[in-house]
Amino acid sequence: MGQPSSTISEQVVQQVATTTNSDITELPPLHDTINPNALETTVEQMSGGRISFGYAGHEVTVDEKGAISLEEQPVTEQYEHT
């Protein structure tokens, strides 16, 4: 079985776009959240476990095999204290 044609970073963006029914151009740049090269390197070097980070209103989790899961993050309201 060969390597996927897209990187983990590209897969994350595509999966979030699909989940949110958005075009990838409507999402914030992934590099504003996490360094895509560091994400790739980390996943490639993991022998177990997973890495999670927030992106575009979702908690993104990538395991050592490159499997991506998403969980919608609740929107928190900010209140101004006087």
C-alpha cells in the first residue's frame, strides 16, 4: 500500500472543510494554528499516541498512523468585566 498523495496538513484542512461544508479557501490558514512541517515530522516520528490541536472551531487529533479525527469545540462567550 502506497503513501497518500496529500500531506497530513492537507488532509486536516480538507477534512475540516468537508465537515463544515466549507471551501478550503474559507478556512483560516493552518499555519496560523500549527506549523505544518512540524506536524508532519511529529506524526512521522511517533511510535504511539496522538497529537491534538484546535483549528477552525474543531479539536483535531492525529494518531501515529495519520488517522485524523475531529471534534467540534464549543464556542465560548467572552464577557467584559467592569
